[in-house]
Amino acid sequence: MATPLAPVCNVVGAGLAGLAAAWALSRAGMRVRLFEAAAHAGGRCRSLPDQRFGTAIDNGSHLLFSGNHAALEFLRGIGAPSIGLTPRDGTEFLDLADNARWRIVPGGESALWMLGSGLKVPGVGRVCMLREGIRLLTAKPGERVGERVPTHGTAWRRFWKPFLSAVFNADPASVSAPHAADVLRALAMDGAAGGRPLQAARPWSEIVAEPALHHLRERGVDIRLGSPLLALDRGEGRVRRLVFRKGSVDSADEAVILAIPNAVAHRLCPDAVPEIPSAPIVNLHYQTDIDQGLGFCGIVGGIADWVFWRGGVVSATIAGGGPDLDPDALAATVWAEARRVLPKSVAALPPSWHRIVEKRATSAATPEAFRLRPKTVTAHPNLFLAGDWTDTGLPSTIECAVRSGFTAAQAVVAAAKA
């Protein structure tokens, strides 16, 4: 008979998945220890102080949507500031080739909004969009988007490519077609209830990491920052000890949730965690003297994929890492693109800028990569997995990370009760 688990869980990793797991476990009445290698929480959804800018800048530009129910439940639960996220009226796009502009605005409560003005892309007919959408929605397992949707023409350039690049941070043609169909289906069916963008009106650490740590400490969670995990001491089919740089923790009769990046988890536990290919994201942050307000815009036909602005900070996101350019040349080119979408005019020369590269920002989105994603429960009865690289059925997003933390917490509670 397997040794039962004590109502104690060691959560390793204080990114979104680990924070969500710790929150759910504490609500369930379990004793929680939360370990994080860095001196701060938040993982890839954090902010960095920048003395040149005089404010904190986000390591990346992130969007939530009104249909991200797990993420919004978590933010409400930790007492995140209600003014931290601002609803936006749809998503605006600019095609740099001819200055065409359009806005996608989900509406209603059914897929019928896609037949109205809410999804009107210049140069793309309704019949074309409907035909290609049906082909994607009927994709079979293992198929790629490029096998279902034509990867040329205006519909690809102005809708499918920016839409899939934004969601999956990958070459759109190589994305798993059934997973792309799931996202499209959710967007279509939820309408305004699920497709309204929510933009960060404050640095992300103020929205997630700081309120989460404060809330968890109040609930008695033992938080240990600056504690990188060096090894998992396993024996008799269990994780018996966690070895950290600053000591170790016996865990033979306790649960362990690995909520760390896939590459680290694979190195520590290769038999339970496969190595999943990843993709980078480059973010360029610019400081301007002009308050641009709050907003964002998708770029078609440029190097940047998205431009966000919040006060005097303008941020451009390049999915997949972008071209191999000298940093100064890249900053100048992207600034030239960004200034075309900003609500207030700015100088042609780029202002002070800061480049942040996340080398493993997201997991690959090919059919092969999705098949590699592991389940939450492992062959070790006290070891569980969480992270946006686990098998949630979602692309590597904030919603995916939070949902994986919830799923891991539920599995730990069930194992402890059993």
C-alpha cells in the first residue's frame, strides 16, 4: 500500500503556475511551502525597475481576455488591484504596406458576431473567412494550420497570421490545427463575454506578484525566495528529499509540485518531464516624454508584432525572436514602426530604449510539441507538474499557466484525501 500524503505541499517555482497552485492549496487548508530560485516572484510575468526610465518596465507585454476565467479568478482571489486591468474596445491593427486600419470587436453572446461588423477585415470577404474558418475547425489531430488554411493572400496576411502569431508565438503555418481551432472556437462562441481584451494599466508585478506574495503570507504560506532547486532525491518511487542551495527539505510523505520552466524540470527529472522545444520573444521598451495614455495595436507587415503604450513607456513585442539584427538597428527599425500607431506624434529618432529577450518564452506549438506535453500526475505518487508547458489543452499563455496550477493543486488535494 502506498504511503499516504500528509496535508503539506512543496511548490517549487513562484511564476504564475506556482503562485496559482499555492493559492489554491492554501484555500483548501493545506500547509504550503513556496520556493523560488530568483529573488522575486512572477516568472515571465514580472516587472523590472529601470533607473533610466524612472519606472518599472514589464519583461514582456501581456494581454488577458474576459474569457480567461482561471486567471481572473486567481487575480480576484489574491486581491489584485481592480484598476490593474483596463477593458479595451476590441483589437486594432495597422498594415504597414498601405496604412489600412481595422478593429476586431467581439460582440453578442454567440458566433453570429463574426458575420457582422465586429470581424470586418479590409480586403477579405465573408465567404473566404467562413470557408477557411470551417476548414480549420474540421482539422484532424496531427494536422498543421498550413495544411488547412491557405498561407498566402490577404486573409492570411491580415487575419490568420497575426491572430495565430499572437496566440501561439510561433510560425503560424506550423501550429497544431486542432489547437488553433479550439482557440478560434472559444473566440467565436464567447463573443464579447470572452473576447474583450484586458490591458495592464500598471506594471505586471503590481498586478500579480506583489499582491500574490502578500496574500499568501497572510494565509501562512512559507515563502522562500532565492532558493534554487539543485536536485530531487528520489527513492522507492517517491521524491524523498528536495535539495536546495540553502539546505534540503524531506518530502517523502509530502507532495511536491514542480512549477518551474520546462528546461529546468527536464534536467532535474528527465524520466518524468520530456524536453519540449521552445520559442523566444524579444521586447523593446522605449521611454517617451509624451504621455500616450493606454492602448495597443497589432502590426501587419513589420518586424514588430504588437505595440503597447502605457503613459510614457512604449513597448514593442517581436514573436519568435525576430530577425538577426544588430540591437541598435533593430531598435531603430521597430521604433519607426511603433511611431506609426501611437496616438500622439513622437520624434523620428528612437528615444532611450531597453531590450529584454526571453529565450524560452513559450513552448512550441507544433503537433509534435503538443504531444510531448506531460500530464499533471506523474509516476511518482507525490510528484506533480504545473506550468504552461503541461497538457492543459491551451497554448502557452497566462491562462494556461494559472489553469495548470489549479489542476496540480486539485490533484494534490485529492491525493492527500485518498
